[in-house]
Amino acid sequence: MWFIGKYLPRHKLDISVIHRGLMREGVFGWCAAEGRSRPRTFEIELHNRMDVELYTRTLLHELWHVYQHVTGNLKEIRGKSLWRGIDHSNTDYSDQPWEIEAMEMEEILYDLYTT
């Protein structure tokens, strides 16, 4: 609620957070958007065995992806990942601009949330 109230207060969003083991997938979490250009329904999956700090950081990271989708910066259209209109479908994970931004924002958001 803190994140939505601060960053997306004017949007009616449906965000489900699901906790499950993600060890096999090798991730702490991910975000899936339903819909095309500006989705309003999201599913965030979080690994169910994280300490409080890592959980909070991961949730804020995934919520930033929600923000990216809602604002239209990140779009997934016909199997392509578009960042600000540029196709990055073949960009390595560590070089994807939305991941770079989410990693930077994860730190900023965590500091804001915990102070």
C-alpha cells in the first residue's frame, strides 16, 4: 500500500503477491503483467524463504516493474519486450534497461521505506 500510495495513487490496480519456492527457477521474484499496452492486473511471485530485508527489497524491485508497465515505459507486445519503444527482446538480462532501473530504484525505495 505504501508503494501504490506514493507512486501510483491515481491508478486502480489489481496486484496479487504469491509466495512459493522459486529455488529451481534461480530467482527471488518476478512480475507478470496481464494486458497489452498499459496493464492494470499484475501477479508478483516471491520466493518463500527470504529474510525480511531481502523480501522487502525484492518486493520493491518487482513493484517498480509494475510502475514501469503502468507508465508505459515497459511493454510486452507480441512476444517482444519494449523499453520506451525500443525492442530489447534479445538483450541480456543484466543489460535490460528496465532491470537496471529497477535495481537502482530498489535501493532508493528501500531507503525511503525503512527511514
